[in-house]
Amino acid sequence: MSGDGRIRSVRRNHLVKPAWLKAPSKGGDAYQEVKSLLRTAGLNTICESGNCPNRGECFASRTATFMIMGDVCSRKCAFCNVKTGPAAQLEPEEQRRVAEAVRHLGLKFAVITSVNRDEHPDGGSAHFAATIRWIRRLNPGCGVEVLTPDFMGQPTQLHKVLAAAPDVFAHNLETVPRLDPVVRPQADHKRSLTVLRAARQWADASPHRMKVKTGLMLGLGEPTDEVLDVMRSCRDQDVDIMTIGQYLQPTPRHHEVVRFYEPDEFEMFARAGREMGLPWVESGPLVRSSYHAREQAAAREGTPD
């Protein structure tokens, strides 16, 4: 962002995290049990790989967002803490191990995400679908949310995942279109909207009541009007659920935080989203894509309490 004087200034000054922006502490028996289970099963989570600020709260409540297809991503987004580089072969047994972990934890709702595997012939879409089916096989009645890559916009790959009938299909826009070239250079805003539109069309044509979901991070250099424009575009795609949270810089090598939004600003975005017709907007400093996922999936209509 060398052409943006404001961001150069932030690099010199380094914004200080507000005192009120504090994640729950980590620890306790349940927290350690979840960590032990994940290590024993050889499973990854975005909670740990992504350095999520909510992992203390989630692990303590015996929940986690499983990250399949390894812990190395084929893309290099400026906001993400997941490792990048050449990835290992996909592990067929991983699908079953995830389902067994869901059973061990007694989850009623499981959230599955992944690294990008652009080098794989089908982007890992069949692996996603098999994971959904394994969860359903070993955990009857368990809801499933998937947060997928864009599969390079390939409809055949996307349809493999949708055919496995997740309860919630999520694909994150992450930021406003203007910042895509810097924040997620191997992605594209229009392509991501196409994924959400295709998921909506699939859901509308299917007897399975699937919800469509997306998420944004704030604080990367976007003005309010661009955020609202993205929210309107999500409404136009009939997105059911939208999450909005504060971007936190994982390491000094990642994109800097340009601005910390106040809690009342997040509330403003939630109100604006509901007023423009988005059924559910989860907006707050520590909100992440899978935060309160079960409650969002269970809601029939309207807004959070």
C-alpha cells in the first residue's frame, strides 16, 4: 500500500489495541481436553492456526472450528496467520477423524473450514463433501456448517460441496473490493459474490433448508460507505447471515491495523444491515465467522437477541 499515505503513517506509529478489546483468557480443564483431543487425533483448527482471539472461550465450551486438508495454504493473504507454501497430500482418514472428534465432543453443530488447495484437481471439494457425510454418519442429527474457499469459481467443485447438503454454506468476502489486491491478492470480490449467488440458487432449488453466510473484517483501511456497499451487495445475493468483526494483526509481517472500530460502530453496522434487509447480522469487535454459528443456524428469522 505504498501509495496510501495513511497506511504508511500507521506503519510508523503502530496503533495500540484499545484496553476494552480483550479476548477471554485461555485455560481450564475443558480447554486442555479439547487441545489434547486435537493433538491425539492429528486434527487442525482455524482457532489455533488462525490465532483466533476467541479460542479460549470456544475450547472452554468444548467447541472448535476444524480446518481440513492440512495446515498449509496455497494462497498468501495479508491478514491470515495460516502457514503458506507447498502442501502435503490430502489424508482420506482425516474425514473420519473429524467426525469422531465431533462425536467425542458431543457437538450438536460442527463447523468445518479449510486451507485453500488451488493446486489440487478439484480444490479439495470432494474432501469437503466426504467430511460432511462422515459427520452425518457418525453423528445423526448434528448440524454442519462449512466455510469454503472460492474453488477458483469452478461451479463443478462448488456443487460437490453443496450436494452434501450442509446446513450452512459460508464463504467470506473478508474485505471491500478496493482492498482485495492487497489483502487477498489471489481472490476476487466478484468471484466471491458469484460463489454466494450460486449457493443461494442451489439452496432455493433444494428441499434442504440451507442458509448462506459470509463475513467481513474491519480495520484494514475501508471507509464506512464501502462497508455498507458490500452489505447491500450481500443483501442483493439473499445472504442469510453476515458476520462483521475487527481485524487483528497476527504478526508484524501481516497487514497493519489501520483503525480500531468502537463497539457502538459495530452496533451501527448491525442495525444498518437489518434495516437494509439482511436477516441476521452478527457484528462486534471479537466476532469471527464461526462465532455463535449454532445460534445463527438455528434462528428462523430476524435478529440476534
